[in-house]
Amino acid sequence: MCPAATKGIHDVALGMLARRALSPAEVQQRLLRKGFAPQQVAAELTRLRRVGMLEEGELARAVVREQLRTGHGRRGAAAALRRRRIARHTGDEALAGIDPEAEADALASAFAKAARRHPHWQRLPDERRKVIRYLLARGFTGDAVSGAVAHARSDIRATRRDDIGPSETDDAGDPPEVP
């Protein structure tokens, strides 16, 4: 049965947007999947844009904020924008607005989570690699991850220096391929 026979395209589109903010491409894809004609879909997208229901720039900024809040980096946010089918130029503008301090906070949050999961990361190279892989998978750059790991290790060494005797060691060493 054609969806237009039971519910109009505008009602369907508004229902989708009431549940979740969507990009124009997501609305288009969903309406087409529901069986509406491409001409109807194009007209509805125009109507929704005209009344301000499809504000892609605001959606892109919200997606970036959410990614940072959940401990993802710039590359992770860019991937989320692509998944949400947000136009490239709109996504690039949202990514350009990332505050470096907010990204550093996101890295610190993700690092703390990884360190809780792998409490022996500072002594065991395999555990350290898991922490590094986790942070890279969250969309942080290799340089940022290396810096965060090195900084955390130096902080730990400084606090433990007094607790470790001369014959004990706290460093298992990193293989050369680990950043």
C-alpha cells in the first residue's frame, strides 16, 4: 500500500523529525524507502528547508559536540558526520569550529576510560598498545595519542619515583613500532 494513501508525506517527514534531528540526505533516503515518489520527496525537502526544519549546519555542530562529549576526536567526529550524510562543506565548517581545548578534554576523557579498562597499561606494553589502539579508534591523531601517553607515563613515573627502590623498575619498555 502506498504511504500517501494512509498518511501524507509532510506528516511522515514531520514524524521522523520529531523523533530525531536528521540531515536532508537522511530524510530523503527514508522518504524514498517509504515509497514516496522522488518528485514528492524533493518538494517536501524544499518545503522543510524553507520553514527551517532542516538546519543542516546546526545538526552538524550538534553532532560534533556530541562526539567530543563522548570522548571522540576530530577524525571520529568527521566519521560521524559522514555516517549522518551531512554535506561535506557543512561538516567541514562544523569541524573547523572545534575548540582545541574541547578536543583535549575529549582525549583526556577517553584516555581515562581506557586506563580504567587496562589498569596495567603503564607497565605492560601489550596493555599500552590496547590503550593506544582504543584512542586511535576514537578518532584522535597519532601525535595527540603519543603525547597523551607520554605525558601520563611521565606523571606516573614522577609520582612513583619515591616509591620504587633502586633495584626495582617500573618500565617494561616500548617496542619501536609503538607511538
